[in-house]
Amino acid sequence: MMKEMLEKIGKQAQEEIAALVKSSGDLKAEFEQVRVKYLGKKGELTGVLRQMGKLTPEERPVIGELANEVRADIEKKLADAKAKIEDLKLQQQLKNEVLDVTMPGKDFSAGSLHPLTQVLNEVKDIFIGLGFEVAAGPEVELDYYNFEALNIPKDHPARDTQDTFYVSENVLLRTQTSPVQIRVMEQKKPPIRIIAPGRVYRSDAVDATHSPVFHQIEGLVVDRGVTMADLKGTLETVAKQLYGEDARIRFRPHHFPFTEPSAEVDVSCFACGGKGCRLCKGEGWIEILGAGMVHPQVLRNCDIDPEEYSGFAFGMGLERIVMRRFDIQDIRMFFENDMRFLKQF
Amino acid sequence: MKLPWSWIGEFVDIADVTPEEYAHALTMSGSMVEGIENAGSEIKNVVVGKIEQIERHPDADKLVVCQLNVGSETIQIVTGAPNVKVGQLVPVALHKSTLPGGVKITKGKLRGVLSMGMMCSHEELGMALEDYAGACEDGILILQEDIAPGTDIRDALNLNENVIDFDITSNRPDCFSVIGMARETAATFDKPIKLHKPEVKGGAGDVNAMAKVDVLDTEACPRYAARVVKNVKIAPSPKWMQDRLKNSGIRAINNIVDITNYILLEYGQPMHAFDLDRVAGHHITVRRAKDGEPMVTLDGAEHTLDSEVLVISDEEKAVALAGVMGGENSEITDDAVTVLFECANFEPTRVRRSAKKAGLRTESSARYEKGLDAEMIPDALNRACELVELLGAGEVCDGMIDVNHAQDTRKPVPFVPEKINQFLGTQISGTFMLEALKKLGFTIEGDTCLAPTYRIDIHEMADVAEEVVRIYGYDKLPTTPLRGETTMGGQSEMENKKDRIKAMLCGMGMYEIFTYTFTTPKMFDLLNVPQDSGLRNVVRITNPLGEETSVMRTTTIGAMMDTVARNLNLRNDQANLFEIGKVYLPQDGAQLPEERDKITMAFYGGSCDFYTVKGAVEALLAGLGAQDAVYTACTDNPMFHPGRCAAVEIGGKDCGVLGEVHPSVIRNYGLKTRVYLAELDLADILSQANGEKQFKPLPKYPAVTRDIAVLVDKTVPVYELEKVIRSVAGEVLEQVKLFDVYQGEQVPEDKKSVAYALVMRSHEGTLEEETINDIMKRTVEALDNTCGAKLR
């Protein structure tokens, strides 16, 4: 008799749970209702179990076992149904929440560093990695540092090629970053390894390739036994880091008053690898900097004995490097700061 | 400097080298070649033709049909040119020929008659009318020389000359000449140089009977030599000489002047020819000019001289600016009969100053300024006289006046191959070095060497090392890595901070700009800067490109406004910009100004307002660890809106300003958009923001948040309320968050409602309700007492 009742309860619960899964009402409440109805303190199964006392000792374990089975079965069905319902709900949610992922993201737009800064940072990092310190000097400079101490006395023809802005007879806007060499050598004894990036001024009329304001990066190494081969080796390392492992450099003789011997330095064209193209005007080489061994007189001007020490120096134009890197044709763009230009970097 | 190929070839045999190989080799040995020019390079298949027969065109009045012998055959050409005659030699562009500019000529029919090509004018050959005597304004060029038909026109008219264009550096004045470059050529290719010793027949009497020279300033004129030519016949110089001058960029004038220019190019030695009959007393004196002395130069320009200037004078007047230009009063004219050739050495600085004073820069002064070798004077002068005789331009007098005070200042320079190798990082053999130096004209004695007289640039070992390595080959220099004591690379703390600030500002959505650091004094007017403001005390450029760039800036706001204005004019409707750039502040008693870095930011367009720029400044200062920044209303900065400007103080130090740009400044820049801007002093900020981080233990006890809303006069800055709240609440107050400021309905006209959330926490234990209530009560009272703020 009780056995039949238990089996009936089990079957009935199973049907109700199955219906529950298909129902569309308040699932949480209905679910609880079903659970209480069968498993609650006043539930049907509990009701049946209360009558256990009426059974014979032989029947009790049999019915007890059956009752437990039915309870476990209901509990499992309930849990399964719950999981199924939650899964259905999740599926529904996912379906409802489909987004158009091709729409633009929220506005977190960062700005950017000026291209001159970006490339300068790269160059600085390369040299810092080689043990160079970054030095600086004034832009409004004494004639002595910009010219005299660099072996360019008054009336020297080299002054013609550097159209200088003067503030007074002895004060000018520096035409090169080389005066920083002198300032550093006056302050510091060898070993010296510095680069000095900065603004320089030349009285050039503005056009696509000339600006009265531009930037140079000066380099100076002074120590015992520094050679011209070291200069070439150092610049080759830098060129490879700046333009890739395949980059080669070429030295051509030149003249600067403050270096001897002097060289103009070309790097193999990074666009065509040296075969000749529009960027290198068919030459296969691109001039990137001027360099040389520090002139012994310049060392003497800074109280460094050229018999004991030697050094090399180099200077490169930042704008030219950046123009070639990004294929920018007009130097004026750097100082116009058109947002449409700035946003490209 | 342009040098015709054939001229160099006169001194060194370069027939086995192509111009391209030559250009590369010379560039790599130190004489940079800028390019190779060839006037006739585009002309192809154009030959000399002889007109043998001319007939009328059967169907056209203005055309004629010519039969021309072009060497291999006779061809028929139809032309409309009015100047053709039988027997003339003319340029003929044959079928399938090319002319300058890529013009292609093929056979065709003119009014039904076959024409196998075209006869050419000077223009069609890319020549100017004055380039050739046989050129004709509106007709065919008629060849003046007897040249075999069929000859390539480039040979006939000397249009096939390769001209090498060198960029000579200022330390090598000796290379500004054919002979100088011939020496370099010989050394580069290891070939002999054929130098010519000029021979003058003379015979026209003694030069000393004709002229006298006194040099009063022997320092400014170390050597002055002269020879005299009698019975001069002024005429055009021959074509070969004209062609060489023309190809070198100098216009032919007449035989005498052309000879001086020929010497200028061949030797690099400037010369001048005086009409001796116009030199008073036939007496040349080299002296300083008198103050105020007048002089008219060859170009017709009038000058007033002073004692800085060296002149050549006769017994009455100055007749030339020494080393710069001759005077009009002694110039060679067509009726000159007696000519004095001056061949002198002037001191570079003196010529430079004279040239500067006169505002003239000539081929002559450019050479003297760099320093010339006085030793070449006799040869150069004799060569000029030899050319006079060769050209039949006159009769040369015997002897040479030579006032020579020039001193050989060369000193032997140490020559120790090991030292040179140590310096270069090479292993070049001593023998190679020795040979290289010999090729360059050095004499070697033991462990010293002596440069030739024309090498004024050789003073010490490094100079000799350069000579060695440029002949050895820069491309053969080994590459070695840096060695020696290791050094710590890096940059200054200031530079690191600058990089950090730039990164932060970019992170906040701003774009970095680079601006000119010089500006116009008018900027101060645009920015409303009062006349007596210290900002107007500027570093002034004495020789600016223009007023626009004539003073160094003392504020970065002008450049930022220029950038904003430019972007608005370009219709960029929104921008967030920043710059870290210098200002230049003159210092009393110091030669150099103080250069200070300023951080400048600007915002316009979009939804930006005053609080955008303020928020950016706050975020920046917080990021730098400047905790106690105070912003106070600043009503008297003329560049800013008086009601929307704040002075930024950190730790009591004035660090800059931020706000909305004054509407009248906006108008001055022709704009209609509000601009929000900040200018902060980098060093001042960094001096107040140490940026050092210190860890505080995380709180163990919960915080309590209480809101408070008060009604207060509109004019009371919220900062005043905050100060009161902080002073009352004391240590337990962790944070004061302003969350609402309201004006409008339910708030009286002259009041505003301000709401704060006070976050309180103790580190000793959970705050008692009673303590909190007490704090809130005292806060409300204090707000009322101090600021007249009433609890809502």
C-alpha cells in the first residue's frame, strides 16, 4: 500500500517537474512550490514517511529504502530541472545581448608624441644603451662656444656657410649643437660619452627643406686611445639599430673645422637596400650625419691634452631622419602642428 | 666649382676613366662631386650638313627645298628659314634624331614634298644667341668654321664637354682651380701630373720703365707682382677659351679680361687688368683707404670707403678694391692700348672685410678670403702673358715687378706611421703613407713631413692622418666597437621627468606640438600684455629674417595661440594640445638669458570647458606627486578671462596659470571659439613635487560617509568651504568629495547649493555614532560662522 503511494508520489513529482521546465511563469516561485509540495516538512513524501510507524519491522527497511530512493530521485530531478532552466535562461540572455561588434569602441583616445620626439626617444635609447649620457646646453649661446672654441675664429670662411642669428657681438642663437661638446669637456674629464640633442637656428628662409629652427643630435666620445675605426664601428651599430640589421654605412671625406679627419656618413638606403630608388635619388645611399675625430686644437681649448686623449664627434639632423623615416616631404609640417598631421603619429 | 673635362685632361691623362668613375673616385678621396653636366647629352643624330642646292617649293611661297651633303649621303630638307644660302654649313637633325628637351625629329612631307629631317637654330640646340657667333635671331645657325659635313654637331659646336661640378670645402682653397684639381686627380688615380712652365717671349721694353709699384701695407698685401702689355688689340678671345670660360660659369668679355679669368680658373689666382694709361703717373700704390674715400667699382656701384679697406691706387685716386673688384676709372675698354696685369696676394681677413664693407662677393674675393699661395704668382702672371702672345693680343714687356714680402710659415709636422695608425685604428704600412704623402706634394724628412706651399691647412698629425686615410680610402677603415672604461648611460632627472610628463599628457588625450621659439613683438599686443610688463623684456635678434621671428619668446602662450588659430583656420574643429618648450628671460648683468621650460596645454572644441584644462593640470600634478596644489581665482591676468582664470600654487610657490583665454585675445587672433589654456613652469613644479611614494597600511576599520548640503553666497569659492570642513573634521576626515553644485529652482538668486560627501575613518577603531554626529554638528556651525553657509 505505502509502496504504491510512494511510487505514485515519485511519478507525480516527475511529471510536475517536467511541466515546470516547459512553463513560462515565475520559475523561481513555481520551483519552490514544487520542492515544498513534495519535500517540505508538510510535503507529500514527508507525510508518507510519517506513517512509517504503522509498518511491520520487516516492511520498514524495505519501504525506508524505497522512500529514500524516491526522495533522492525527486531531488535529482529538481536539480537537473534547475540546471536546465538556468541554461535556457542563459541561452536566452546571450541571444538577447548580441552586439554589433563592428561598431566603434568608446572614446578613450590617447594623444601622441610629436614625431620628432618619437624618433629622438629612439635615438636616445640607442645611445643610452651604449653608455652615453644625454647632455644639454643653452640655445642662446656665446660666440666663443658656438665658434671660437670649435676652431672657427672670427673671419673664418666657415662662418659664411652658417648663417647666424646674432643677439649681440658675442651672443648668438647657436647654429649647431657642437657648443655642448665644449661645455661638457670644460666640466668633465675623460672618459666622456655624451649625446646632446637640441634646437639650433640658422638664418635660412623657410621652404620645403629649410627651416630657421631645427634640431640636431650631437655626439662626443673622448678617452684614451679612441680611434676613427671606433667612430665607424659606433655609427654602424647605431645605424643597424635605427634602420635594421642589414644597414651599412659609408664614410666620405669632408671638412669640418672642429674635426680632423672629418667625414660625411651615408647609410645604405633603407627603402631599396642600396639598389637605388626615389628616396635615395638613385644613389643607394642616404647622407645621415657628419662626423670626425675631435680636432686636437678643440681638445686643447678645453684643457684636454691631445697627446694623451683622442675623441670623436658626430652630429645629425633630427628632422631629416624623421622626414626620411615617414616619407615626409615638407619640413614645415613639423612646426605647423596641424591636428590632421599630429594624429597620424 | 665647375671644371670642364678637357681642361683637367690637359694636366692628367684621364682618357681611360669614365666621368662617372671619376666623380666617384674624387668624391671618395675628398673632393665631393655634386654632378656631371653635359650641354649636349640630349642631342643625338645631329650632324653638320653643307647646303649644295636650294630650289623653290612647288606649292609654297615661303618654303624652300634644300639638298644637303651630310657626309655619307645627300638628303633633301624643306625649310622656311630665311637665312639659308648655298655653300653654308648648318646643323642637320637627321631622321630619328633627338634634340634637347626630348624633341624627336623624323622624316615627313611638307606640302607634299619629302623632308628627311630639319635644319636647326641655336635655340633648338639648347644654346643662347650669345653662345655662338653664327647664331641668328630667327633663322638657322650658320657654322663659322670649315668643318667636314657629317661631323657630329656636338663636336662641331663643342657641346659634348662633360663639366664636373665640385663642392670644394673651405679648407682647400688650392682646389678652387684646374691645377689644384689636377693635383688631386693625379694623386687619386696615381698618375703623373703634367705641369706647364709658361714661356714669355717679351721684347717690348722694360716693365720698370712703364710702371712703378709701392706697397704701403705689406701685412695686408704680402706680394704684389705686375707685368705690362703694350699695343694691345682688344678683341673677342678665341672660341676654345670662350667655351672653357662658359663651361666654368664665367661670361666671355674680351681677350684681356678673358685671360685674367682663365688664370683665375686655371691657377686659382685672381688677376686684374688695368688700363695703364688711365692709372695716373703709371704708379700703383697698395694702401688703406682714407675714411670717406669714394670709389666706383666696375659694376657701377658707388662706395664710401674707410681705413678697414685695402685699395690699389694711382697717384690721384683709388683704382681698385684690393682682391675684390676693379674700379670703373681704370677698366679695360675697347680702346685700351697699354695694360698692366696685377697678380697679387692679399691677406684673407683684409679682403673679407673689404668685401663685406663694399657688400660685394666676387670670384676673386671668395678665393682670397680662404687664403692663397703666394708662390704661384710668378707662374700665373707669366702664363697670362704667354696667353697674350698666343692670342696675339699685344706685346709683352720684359721683366716683372714683384714686391714680395710673403713669408713661408710652414712648419714641419711629425710623421710617425705608428701614431697615425693608433689614431685611425688602422694598420696601414709606413711605405703606403710615405707614397701617399709624396703624391700629394709633401716632402718627408726623417719623422717629419712638410706640406707643399699651397696646402695652408696642414698643421699637425691629425691633418697628416687625414691625408693618409683619404688616399688609403675611407671605405677601407675597419669598424671597431667602443672600448675602454664603461660609462653609465642615462639622462638627467629633469629629462626623465619631462619624458614622463609627455607620456602622461599623451595618455590624457593630448597631442604634442613643436613651435618656433622666436616670435614677433606684436605677439604681446595680441595677448593684451601691458606695455610695462616684464614679459616685454626680450632677447632681440639683431639680424632676423623678418619681424615675425625677431625676438625670443618670454611666454609660450603666443605660439600655442598661433597653433590653435592655424588649426581653426584649417577647420580642425577640436584639438587638445601640449608643448614642453623654452622661454628666454634676459637676466640683469648676465650675457645669456635664463632658459626655462614651460608646459603649455590648450583645449578647444568638443565639450571642453574651464574644468577640462583644470582637470588636466590636476591630473598632471597628482601624477607628479604634487599633493598640495592650490588654485586661486586670478582676475588680473590680461591674457585670461578675469572670471575664469586660476593661479596655480604648489607649496606656496607660484607655478603657473590656467583658464579661459580672454575673449578680447580670442578676437585679436580672429577666432570665434573659446580656448582653454594653461602655462606651467616645469622647474617650479618639479621643485615642489618630489614624487616620492610612501606606503600607508590599508585601513582596518570601516569608513563612514555623511553627506552635507549647504546654501551659500554664489561668490564664495568652494575651496573656502573645503578649508573649513577640513579644519573642523581634523584627522578622521579621509576625503571631502564635492558632488553637487546647484543654482536654480528652490535656490535664491544670489545663492548656490553645494553638496559634499565627507568620508571619515579612524585608524584606532570603528567611529562611534556620537563622534560622527559631533563632527557634523561642528562642521555645520563652522560653515555658517565662517562662510555664512546654511544647512539645507
